[in-house]
Amino acid sequence: MLLQNRGAGFRLIEGHANAIAPRKRPFHTIIPGLLAKDGKPVMALGVMGGQYQATGHMQILSGVLDRGLDIQQSSDMPRSFAFDGTLSLEPTVAGAVADDLIARGHRVIWADEPLGGFQAVQVDTNSGIMYGASDHRKDGIALSA
């Protein structure tokens, strides 16, 4: 039997968007992710951080896939997290960026702790070389054998 706490997001109010009903699934934060290219796995990754996990996975993957960063560079980037109408920024985000976001109407706060934690192994399918990354926000290190 598997148990997890994201079922707490369901409501007993009939008609509510999160009302318990058949074939509905709760939001979950089971950490692992697997990225594939051309049907072959190329990266195993995980972002810790509760509600932040889904956003964290996308921030990491966007850094790699959209911005051309390697997995460690993507991990090291400043992070943000929008939740409940507020955008939380890590202190490494430039103050000018925060000011611009506020000017655009965002409610911004500074995170008092790191947003998430990340580890990954990526395979270069051409060479077979594996690369690792470990987030400076948590304990861990990526080593080669």
C-alpha cells in the first residue's frame, strides 16, 4: 500500500474543482523525473521541495533545453516560485529584477530559505559519457568514478 499526503488537496464540497471524484488524481510531489530524447533516456533528475517540485523540474529543464546550460549551470541559477498570488525570489535574484517585477504588478517577497534542491545524471548519447550535477542548496556532490 502506498500512502502520500497530497490527497489532502481534495475537498468534500460538491461542485468544487478539487472535489473527490472517480478518475481524479491529486497533485503529488514524488521526486524523480526521467528525460528522454528519441525514445532513449538521457537524464534522471529530481528536485526536492514540496509544492516547488513541479516548478523546479521545469526551471531546471528550461535551463538545459531552452537556454543551453549544462545541468550544473542550470542548477546554480537563481530560482523563483509563484504560489498563492506571491512570487518568491531567492536572494541571488538581482534587486533590479525584483523591482521590474513589482513595477509589472507582481507581489514579490524574498525567500528566507533556498527553493528546492536538485540532483541529476545526464548521458551524452554520442559519447556515452555521464555527467552529474548536485545543487549547492543541499548536501551532496557530483563525482566521477
